[in-house]
Amino acid sequence: MRKVDVVGVAVLGVGRAGMVHARNFAEHVPEARLAGVYDADRERVDAVASELGTKGYYNIEDLLQDASIDAVVVAAPTFAHKDLVVAAAAAKKAILCEKPLALTPDEAEAMQEAVTAAGVPFVMGFMRRYDENFRRAKEIIARGDIGRPLIIKSTGKGPGLPSRWAWDVKKSNGVLGEVNSHDFDSVHWLMEAEYAWVFARGKNLRSEELKEEFPDFYDNALVMFEMTNGCLGMIDGSCPSEYGYDARIEIQGSEGVLFIGDIARHGLTVCTRSKGVAKDVVDSWRSLFRDAYLKEDRHLVECLVKGVQPQTTLQDGRRALKVVRAANQSIITGKVVSI
Amino acid sequence: MRKVDVVGVAVLGVGRAGMVHARNFAEHVPEARLAGVYDADRERVDAVASELGTKGYYNIEDLLQDASIDAVVVAAPTFAHKDLVVAAAAAKKAILCEKPLALTPDEAEAMQEAVTAAGVPFVMGFMRRYDENFRRAKEIIARGDIGRPLIIKSTGKGPGLPSRWAWDVKKSNGVLGEVNSHDFDSVHWLMEAEYAWVFARGKNLRSEELKEEFPDFYDNALVMFEMTNGCLGMIDGSCPSEYGYDARIEIQGSEGVLFIGDIARHGLTVCTRSKGVAKDVVDSWRSLFRDAYLKEDRHLVECLVKGVQPQTTLQDGRRALKVVRAANQSIITGKVVSI
Amino acid sequence: MRKVDVVGVAVLGVGRAGMVHARNFAEHVPEARLAGVYDADRERVDAVASELGTKGYYNIEDLLQDASIDAVVVAAPTFAHKDLVVAAAAAKKAILCEKPLALTPDEAEAMQEAVTAAGVPFVMGFMRRYDENFRRAKEIIARGDIGRPLIIKSTGKGPGLPSRWAWDVKKSNGVLGEVNSHDFDSVHWLMEAEYAWVFARGKNLRSEELKEEFPDFYDNALVMFEMTNGCLGMIDGSCPSEYGYDARIEIQGSEGVLFIGDIARHGLTVCTRSKGVAKDVVDSWRSLFRDAYLKEDRHLVECLVKGVQPQTTLQDGRRALKVVRAANQSIITGKVVSI
Amino acid sequence: MRKVDVVGVAVLGVGRAGMVHARNFAEHVPEARLAGVYDADRERVDAVASELGTKGYYNIEDLLQDASIDAVVVAAPTFAHKDLVVAAAAAKKAILCEKPLALTPDEAEAMQEAVTAAGVPFVMGFMRRYDENFRRAKEIIARGDIGRPLIIKSTGKGPGLPSRWAWDVKKSNGVLGEVNSHDFDSVHWLMEAEYAWVFARGKNLRSEELKEEFPDFYDNALVMFEMTNGCLGMIDGSCPSEYGYDARIEIQGSEGVLFIGDIARHGLTVCTRSKGVAKDVVDSWRSLFRDAYLKEDRHLVECLVKGVQPQTTLQDGRRALKVVRAANQSIITGKVVSI
């Protein structure tokens, strides 16, 4: 047994995404340790601190004063992102912020200012960019294997109704914000282009019980858009999707077509009379992007320790936010929205 | 050897689609024989008549006066459909008309009147409805396996630039008419609903050389729409697509998701270091829908001989035409078009 | 309506395979008609004759005297093949004989003599050779895409216990004869080589109730072999297989590997929480090889009318019989059997 | 930054497999650190020590005297396993030994005695047992989803000619030992049964240049066997296989069939005219079993620190060795070998 130096990372908000990061830093990142967790829910703090053998914090100020904490992951609900990021920046902590960045451009602006002023590393939580298949896809496109991209279609669906606070689209930016921010970012990243305009429709097709109280709520959405490189594109989102998690992209190029992702888990096929030839569906972003989250978390440490530039930036988060809000505006007005 | 009675079928227009029908009646439909071919190109008439051992006609009147011809397949360019169908109806021939039905609502109206007046069977050439996978998909949806349909996406792409006459979108209805009529019909048929509105964009992304003379020409198009059952949907078309023929539909339901079609041919996989794990791409609608065309052609005979009602009607052709034109109008105006 | 000349074909034995041929000639082969059916079961004769609108025969002599019958398909149980083929040859009918050819080398010898003496066309019912995927596979191998073949593995499984008469392996040659004759033939055809030796094991793993009366019966078998071109190979058979019909071949070459066939039906995928990502299993050789049977049946007519040489010969049937019997001998003796 | 206690692990033999372990302990196992490397090749020692920032040892005795080294991974050529394991055990180091365990039963016996005497944890390097798909497959079988296993087929192929020392089968146990040890272990583990007999053939089909000097060398092998639970089975091995790494298992059960593994990498499909619909082939066991190796390495630490029982044991290694040698004996004698 020997002693080695490791970075201390705290996780702010230990819901589903927060727990992915917390477990990574507790068990899978050799160069770091989980140094603390904070959540608005005190029972949750106690349970997680106990389970993962780390320190639990009931208020964020105490946590940020802990000098053994070098970095924080912001995984609280979106409406809490701005305050947490601004406070963490002020405390000179390196920051990984889950998507979506924020609810409004004003919040995003405040976060940008705080981070810039503090000079701390900021990693935007677009984990798909760290996924091996997404990276290989970007290489294949850049290499010209499918020629010039002409049409891109991105599908993002997940099981489970969003949290209650997210049902009010005016506050939360809705499913397009909470789920499809990833699609908006991936399309930009793969195309290496900006959005020119969007046209979107969202409908509440499955959640009858929310219609009265949340008339704007939609559980299914289609977004059409054009990129500045001339590409046309489409994003469809569906949440909850009963069958599992679904993240696929299809890119029509002038010389071929590229498909990223598969709805089925890989490596096992069972054939029986009653079920036919069946593979398990991808059940969660947690399993599909497990390695990507780990790489993202290690990238945070790398940015902090080695001073490398973040691969996913606050600016990336702002771009996605802008397009999401434009799409929501299109849903409300029924018109094309320029960006 | 014995003699059996068979129906005489002539094919009007023996280009690519016409040849599929001509070969079917010459070689694959036991209850019929190929009784003649007509084409505006006289050399083509001679070549095909010789190849398939049938009678060639240089003008349509002669053909329609041949009493041994019981039915005709109209497979000429779209702009010729109306005159051919009206003449064939007047001559009391049963009719199978290739898609798209016509170029304008007026033409379609005239065709409807002629067919109704003549009382002849009319089969609209939406062969996908005769395809086994499309039929099974419709059954699966009707059975409720994927719950209530929420979002439908249909992809229709084909290799080969359209014929010159089709470059002028005002005359031809463009790629959406010539290629994606199938998608518009399939979506309607699978959803058992009508179109409420469409929003579309078409762009000339690959055919630089056509831009000056045909400024409206588009080789790639995206169409978003809503159905009267509340479903949202999307159609993407690309023609020419370099890699092959691509007809796929994805239907998101409240309980699951259904995929029709595959870009790869079935049944053979070759793995080598240089090509990886590869299947042949579906190269043509001729191979993908071979059985569907044969069933469609036999259905024509069945309608004629047994008096059964056509499964694909002139009205189906009119519906698709209406939506295609609305989508083209949306491309031109940049606005949502109600239907 | 016109009259055209068609060949008269009778089907001898209208069980499962016989009905495939009978329906083909009744409905799908333009150049032929179903001219009669015979079966040892008189009720079956009446039912099929009525269903397919053809003449039923209670004894074979009457059928063979019908001059309007030009060809016969022998699809009776294997033990009846020899007598039927010899009689049909004597009556100068063209013959398509279902696999396996016969039960013993002596029977096969007698059939060969009768056919040779009569000079009638004889098509051996190895329908896989007429299947598009098998043909493309043979071309790919011949073209050298996977280099020199090194190892070949062929899987042949089918649902449904064999008929009672087939339970006595000494009489029937067992599952290897009734089911895996196809595999033995395909391997020979694809490799373009003969069998050098076989080593086989068969076990009754599922049919406890047959063990006492039929101690030799096996429902699962593995056969290892070497070809004269140096290739090693393996065939596995399982009948009944509960889940469906399964015919796949895998060929390891010096430069790559080739897979023929797939356990799943093509073109539709349904994803739901309860079943995962599922395709229908191939349920029967009737659906998988529908086109192959049709081509085989048309080939019979072609051999008769145009005098082309059969692509699958009586000699092919004898070769497969020889290897099947050697494999059964290996199962009994536990030893390698040279061929 | 804080200091945490970590286990010191040294890797003995830093060829291909050794480097997988070395990198894991250097970069991916939070609870351990790479504490040293040894190799018979001194230049290799220097290069790896430099690259991974660890201590290099030219002789094994020095390494084993280093008290900061708590465990060793034995990844040297098979002929060196016995001496290294015996020495490491004597030095009270925990041991992970790569497959195959040893060359002879005598060596295995000596290793067993040394490990038992020392009382150190010993993890046998059958990493497939730590792979998620293999584990899920075992659960699916145990749950009865495919009924009772009847036939099992395991394919193990890899690119790259084995090292020169392995060309003499008498010394190395050949490809069956070096490559297919994994298959022999997986079959035993999944079936939960022992081998009753084996029958095998191996042929030199690709390595003409080795025939004179190494007449026993085979690059392709087929093994047939029966398990004590009545199952029949087959293993095919091919090395080098030009196209990539191939590890697949197919299990025919009384109620269904299960497939483990896929020759293609998951998650990306590219379709172009020249290559068709293509996925990358799995290029190496390093990528396919990356997670499995990591879990195996963490399991070693867990056995050492927490005292849990190894999931893969020296006894597992001995069983595989026994069957491999029986199969080689069958290749030489041409006869079935009982076990």
C-alpha cells in the first residue's frame, strides 16, 4: 500500500445524473475522490453520503468553503444551475455543469461572467461528445467517407416523466430543453455549423392529466431546422417513451449515409417462440453513455490538474439553450424562428 | 400441354417502372399475358416488343382498339398520365396507374370522371401497400402492439437523378411528387388519418448545374406535418442518393416503436479486413418491392376478372397529390400550409 | 382473354412439401398448371383436389396414364420415393424428386437406372441451390472475396417432430437424412469438393417418450467432417427446434468470413418494454425458401420444355445420401467413417 | 488534493496482454497503482517503465522483494508461467495468471501446491467470465429462458500468427491452448458441466512456410465434444484470422436459442456504394473485452484487500488445460479421447 495524490470532487445535486457522477468519482476515477455531496433534500444527502462513504452537506456554502474540494459537478435541477455555478466559481472551484446549462439567456450570461471572472475550468456536460461512437462518427464525416452532409436527423427519447418542476414549459424549456439539448448540441458539433432557423411542434399526446394545469406541456416534439452550412435537419423528442432510452442520429451525405446508435443493447440475442428474435432495449442513458460520463468526469480532472482546455464549453451550453428556446417559441407561435 | 384462358395486359410507357410491370405480365403472372407495349419512343417500343415477345404499338389509339387487351398499366411520365387514363377508360380497359397519379388536381378530376363514367377497375400504383412488411406493420399497429401512434417518420430516397422533364418543379411537383408520393400514401394508410397541415423545405444541395435553369429544383427535402389523429410526422426525401434505394418508416407509439424496412439487403454478410462487416445495400425499388409489384399486378387482374374492389384507389392518388402540392407550396412560401 | 399452352404437372404426395409444389403449379407458375394430385390418403386427395381445383387420383397408375400430365413432383415420404420415381420414369414423365432422394444406395441405384433408361429430365429437390442468397454466396466465394475456404459450419433446424415412420433411424436415416440432407448438399455445392470422412454424434435430448421403442432415435446431432479440398466442417441439426426454422451457414476463409442466412425475418422490428427489440423468427422453410421453391419448380418446366440440363441432379441426391448414411454409421459405431 | 491508500501491482511480462493489465493498473483502477513491470526483454522493460511511469525490473527476484508490491499479474509466455507463479507465491504476492495456466499437468500441479502453501489469492485470467454479456447469458440460461441446453457452439478466432515458441504444438499446446482456452472455459462455465470426451482435428491451412519445421502446427481446428450434462458441443478456432477478432457462442436450448457476441462493433453503420452497409469488425480482444479486463483486474485487488474468493480459479485453469491437451491428443491420434 502506498499513498497517491487525488483531486477532491463534490457533487451538487444527487438525483439520477448526480449519482452517475458521484459513483464515478467514488469508484472509477483513479485521479480523484468523491469529497462531498450536497442536495436540497437532506435525507438524500444523508443516504448518499452513507452509501458512498463521503461527506454530506446540507448547505452549499459549507461545501464550497471546504479546501479539500477542488472541483464540483452541478447536477441539481436546471433552475438551480445559475446560483450554484456562480457560487462555485466565486469559490474558485473547477466546474462540470450538467445540461441544460440554464433556463434563460440572462442566467447563462451571469454564469459566463462569473466563470470568466474566476478563471476556473468549466466543462459543459454534453457527454455524448465523449462517447466513442460519436467521436468515430465525427472522424468519419471529417474524413469525407459519406461526402458532404445534406440532411441530419437526431432522435432523443427517454423513459420516465420529467420532474414536476419541468412541466411548466415557460419555466423549464420543456422536453426540448431537458432531453433534447443533447441532440441540439450533437448536431452542431457533428455538422460544425450553426443553426439558421427552427420550426417546431410539440404536443401533449400521452399526459392527459397534465393538460389543465400545464397547457403548454408537451411530451412529444418535432423540430425542423436549417444549418448555416446549408444542411437541413430534424430532431424528434419523446418523453416518456415507454420502451427505453433511444439516442440515434442519421446523417445523409452526398456519398453515403451514416447511422450512430442503436435502440438495442449489443452482444446478446435470444430467440424463442413467444418473443421472436430479441435483444434487450437500451434501458437508460446511464448504461449507454457509461463510458462517456466517465471520460467526461476524467476530463474535468484533466482540465483542473493539467490545464487543458475543456472540450465542451459554457458557450456550447449557451448555443443549445438559444436554439431550444427558439424551438419553444416556434411551438407557441406556430412560425419559423430565425436564430 | 393444355390451353388456359389468360387476361391480356398492355403496358403504356416502358421505362424503368413500366418494364417491371411488362416483365411481370410476360413472365410471372399465370392468369395474364403481356399483350402489347406502347411508348412515345418508337425504338424503345421495338426493342421491348422484341425482347418480351409481345406486340409493339407506336400510337395509343391502335393499342386501345385491340380487343385482346383487357387492361393497361399506365407507366408513362406523369405529365402523360391524364390523357392515357382518360383514353384507356373510354376504351373500357381496366387500369393500373403508376404514381404519382397526375400533376394537378384538374387532371386528377378529369381522370376520376373518366374512370367513373366508364366503370372500369382502377388500381393506383402504391405498391408498398402490397408489400408483406408494410402489411404486417399495419396489422401490428392495429393490434395495438406499440400502443397509440404518436410520431411517424418516413424516409424515401433513390439513386439516379430524375428525368429532365421533372426538374421543373412547377410542372412535375419535384422529388416530393416523383419519389415521396409513396411516403405520403404510406403514412396516411398506416395512420388511418388525413393530413392536417404540412411544413416543408427543399434544397438543391447536390445539383449545382441545374440551379440557373431550374431555380426551384430541389434534390433534398424535409416535410413536417400533423395528422388528423393528432400524430406528428416527418418525411425526408433525397434523390439522387448515391448509395442505393432507401425506404424506411419509424413509428413511435405510446407503448413501443416500430421500424419498417432496412437499408441493407437481407441474408448475406461478408466480413473482411478492408470492408469490415458488410451487407449489400438495397440497390433498387425493383428488388426491394419485387413481390409487391407482382402482387399489385395480380391484384389488377383479380379486380378485372373477379370484380373485387381495388385496394389502392384513384382517391388515394388524389390525396397524395394534394399533400405533395401543399408541401411544394410550403417550400415556396416558407409557411405552414393547411390541408 | 386468350389461350396459351401450359405444361401439366402432377404432385405425388401432398403433405407439407407437396403442397408447396402443388400451390406453385396451381397459382404461381405461368408456364404450367397443376394437372393432378395423388396421395396415399384418399381424404387428403379429395380435399386438395377440391381446394386447388385439380384432379385427384387414388392410385398412381391412373395418374401416370394421363397424357395431359407432362411432369410429376415426388413429395411422398422418403420410403415411397423409389417406386414412384421408377414408375414415373417408365411413364416418361419429367420428375422433380424431393429430398432425401431415397433410403438406401440400392434404391438410389434403381432410380438412376430407371431415369437413365427413360431419358426423362430429373430435378433433385435441393431448393437451396435456387435461393438467391445461396447463389450470391457461391459467387462471392468463387470471386475470392473471402479467400480460400478453411472451415464451413452449417446449421439446419426445424420445428415439429418428424413423422412416425422417420423415428426408426435404420429405416429413415433419421434427422440427418430428413432435415440435414440440405446441409450436406449445400456444403458440397459451396465448397465444390467431396466429403473425405465424417464423425458424428446424435442424441435423443428432448423426446424421452421415444427412447424405449426407438433407441436409435436422435433429435439433435453434430457432424464433423473434412472435405477433399482440405476444408474442415461441421453440421448441426436439431428437430424439433421449438422456436422456428433455422438455416444458416458460416464460412471461414483465408481473407474473411461469410454468413448466409439469419434466424430473424427481415424488414420489421418492434421494440416494447416487455419484449425488447424483437423481430419475428423465420417460422418455416415455406416462407424462407418460397422463391427458391418457385424457381425450382419453374426449372423443372424449363428442363422439360427447353431441354436444359437440371441444375440439381440425381447424382447430387446420391452423394448426400451416402454422407448421411456414413454419419449415421459414425453415430452407431462412435468412430470416424471414411467416404 | 488528498492522499489515499492504493495497492501496488506489478506486471510480469509486458507483451500484448501484459500491457492491457499494466495500463489498467496505471490509469484505470482507482484502488491500485502500477508498482512495477518485469519482462525478459530489457529494452521492453525500459520502454514500458518510461511510458507508464513505473519501475522497471530486469530480474524477477528484485521485483518480488519489493514490499510495496502487493500483487502480480503473470502475463509472460505460457512456458514461463509456472516458475513465475511459484516464485510470486513464495513471495506472498497475490496473483492474477493469464491463460492458459500452464503447459503441462505437472506444471499446474506445482503451481497449485505453491499457491496453496502460500495461501495467497489466485485469480485465473479467464476474463470472459467478467464480461457483461457473458454474465447476462449465464443468467438467461439459469433462468430457463431457452430451456435446457442441448448444443453449444463456441467460436474463437484472432488476428496475428502466434509467437514462434507456440508453433511447436508439443511444447505450446497450439492454438487450442493459446486461443481457445477461453472457449473451453466458457463452455464449462455456461453449461455448469464437465467434459466427457473430445474429438478434434487441426490443420495447417494457411501457414505453408511452417509445415516442414513444425509438422504438428495447425492454424485451424475443430473440436467436437460431449458434456456430462448430455449436451453436445463444438469449438472452432482459427488463428490468424485475417479480418479481426471473433468470439461468439451459440446455445441451442429446448425452448430457444441464445447468441453471445457479434463480429461487428456496435453503434456505427456507414453505407456507401462501394462498401455497402458496413460496420467495423471487432478488431481485437483488447477492445471487445476492455471492461472485462478492468473488472478482472479490480477483482484481483478485491480478493487481496477484502478477502473475497476468486471467481476464476487455478482449478478452472487446470480443467481447461486438461481438455486442451485431450483435444490435441485427438488431433494426433485421430480418435475420440475420454476425459
